[in-house]
Amino acid sequence: MAKVSVAPMMAWTDRHCRYLLRLCAPDVCLFTEMVTSGALLYGPRQRLLRFDPSEHPVAIQLGGSEPEDLAAAARMAAEAGFDEINLNVGCPSARVQRGRFGACLMREPQLVAELFTHMQEAVDIDVSIKCRLGVDDDDSQALLQNFVGSVADAGCQRFYIHARKAILGGLSPAQNRSVPPLQPERVYALKRHFPHLDIHLNGEIRDLATAQTHLTRVDGIMIGREAYHRPLFLSELMASLHQRPATDVWTVMAAYQEYIDRELASGTRLHDMTRHCLGMFSGLPGARRFRQLLSDSERLKANDPQLVSAALACVSRRAA
């Protein structure tokens, strides 16, 4: 699997976002938003599993705590063509806790091992785990090692670790992405303890130096908000790692505009696509006006096919 991946982000990493990010970086692994097993079993399965072939390698993140349901959901995902299936053991939201999945599962390593076993036995593609350093006061390195070790004993080889603990009482999901201190050294220690496992670090990777430092200590990195707010960061990072030119922003936007036109013709709402490219010209002359135009509610509501061209005309090609 790729050394660099884009984190699953609710309300952000939908299929339109992933298409844009793939244009920016052809060889990162993309993750879907979390999809619950119940949503696949009883909801709009076809829509939830839809992705463009260009997205490969692409992983789906599942949420749930019932072994048979997750196994069935994993089979659906594998049949849909995903390259990897990831189990969410890190989300701290109250809604997820009520469903007995997400970060609270870190307190039940044997259950997570059972969930992994059912999912992996149901499919021929890799099943991985995304978790945190711990939960509330249950966040010692010994408990983290016990959790990872228990799931690894069941056969799991790949773990994506958000290098913070989760605080389940009193903090919102947004606060859980910033208030608990970032502790990457604990993920480094986990890799030293389990040198045979594929360990990826997630959390506050916002510049090339940080990314490159992590990659000397772990097997891979997962980029979250920086990839969404500044998609070309992915291009810059992969160019640095592979010693190649970064992807040109105008090439990306020309291809994404063609995608938007195709999707508009098939009935997709314009706003569902333009909202993901607001950060494409971040820091460049004209970027503010670009964002303003793409946020014009009247033109978005009308699915104005000329809106993207008008927004692009505000940005200086020389500056970009």
C-alpha cells in the first residue's frame, strides 16, 4: 500500500473530493468517509459504494461493532472493487459511541480482534485498523501495545494511528482533533515494538519537513485537513518524496472542470463538487475572489455551468 494516504473525513472525502485529490497526486491512497455497516446493509448501498476507477488505490472505512454485519459490509466493499477495507476504531463522536463503535472499541481489544477476523475471512483484500493512542485515562503505552498486539495476533498487519488519545466526555469531534496533545513519539515507539507491522502515523502533518521526518520512523503517513484545505500539498509532498515535478494547478483544474461538466450533465449538484476546490489557489493573487465566486449561492443553486470558468479567470496564471 502507498506510503502516503488521505484520511477518511466525514462530510469531506466523498467521491468528488477523492477525484480532485487523485488529480493532484496520482499515487497516494484515498479513503472514503466512514460508512457504517448498517448503512450498507439497509441504506443506499449503490451510492455509498460508488467511486471512479481513477481513484485506485482507494480504501473504504467501515464503522460498526457487529461481526456478521461488518463481514457482510466488507464483502459488499470488496465486490465493489475497493483496494482495502479499514475499520474505524478512532472516531470519538457521541453518536458513534452510542452505536458502540469508533474510539470506545479501543477498550475492547478482543472484540476488535473478532471483528477483524470476521471481516478478513470474508474478503481477499487487506483489512486494516485506524485507531488512536488511547481513550480518556486508558491511554498508557502498555494499553496501546496490548490493543495493537491483540489485533495483530488475529492477523491484522496494518494500523493507522492518530497520534492523540480520544476524550469521549466533554469534547466534540472537532476538539478531539486539536485538544489532546499530539504524541508522534508514541507511534514511533509502537513501530519499534512491532517492527513487523505496517504502522502509519496520522495527525497535524502540515509541511514537508514533518512528513519526511515521520517517514524515517514509521512505514507511512496519513494526511487529513491539510490535504483538504490545500490539495496541492499532496502534489508537493509526492514531488519531494519521488524527486519529480509537482502537478500543475492549472492542469488539475482543467481536468476537474471537465469532470464537473460531466457530472452536471448527469444531474450532480454544482456545489457538491466546487466546495472541494476552494483551497486550490491558496495564498496566490486572486484566490480570495476565486473562493467568493465559487461560494455564490445563487449561481450554485442554478448549477451555473460558467461559474468555474469565471472563478478561474480571477486567478493570475503567472502567479500560479
